[in-house]
Amino acid sequence: DLALAWSLAPDSVWTPSNVGYTAGVLGFESIAAGRGELAGRFYRLWAACAPKNAEPVMNLGVVAEKSGRLDEAETLYLRARALAPSSARAHYNLGAFYWGRGRWGQAADFFEAALRITPGDPTFSRFAAQARLRQKRAQGAKP
């Protein structure tokens, strides 16, 4: 049971890298099981064990976004990008976040940043182009 694993995790704090890895895996499993609140607890533990690692912060952003806490999600995604400015995934997550809010210019900017990090990636390229197109359409619709 994931709750039992969570209750045991603090007893192992003396091995932060092992606890961080385990918390990350349990967070992923919690998300897959539809238990976002528990996933958030695991990801916070992972982030505490590895404060310079962007991955748990990105995952906390996903949990916050899925829970409807959009301001918190945006803050976490931006923090993850600050922790890992050369991470295409950190930029992509921000692009996807802004895409979901209809903020096309920002979405395109972050998809393009991901594409600069990983040139030729077809997903980043497609989303960047679509976001720019939607941005232009939205601007054209304004009086």
C-alpha cells in the first residue's frame, strides 16, 4: 500500500538519494493510481531530498495543475525551469501549461525554447508552430 510506504519513508531520511528515488517512483505510482494528494507528498519528499533537482518540482507542478491549483502549478513549472534551464522538458511543460490556458504567445515561446535545446524534435516543432498560428489568429480577431 502506498500509504504504508509513505509512513516508512521518514525512517530512511539518512539516505537521501535512496529516499528521493523511492519517493519519485512512489509518486509516479500514486499518479497512475489516481491518488494525486499522495503523489504530492512523495514528490515533496523527493524535492526535500534533492533540492537542486528539477524533476520532483516539475512533477509537483503536474499534481497542482491536475488539482486545479493553477497559480501554484505555474510557480512550480517556472521554478523547475530555473533549476534546470537547459531542460527541454521544463520548457515543454511550461509551453503545455500555457497552451492549456490559451496563452498562445507564451506557449510558443516555451515550445521554441525546448526546440532550441533539442533541435529537430517533431513534437516541440509542431506545438511551437501551432501555438504561433493560434497566437496570430487570436491577434487577428481583436478589433
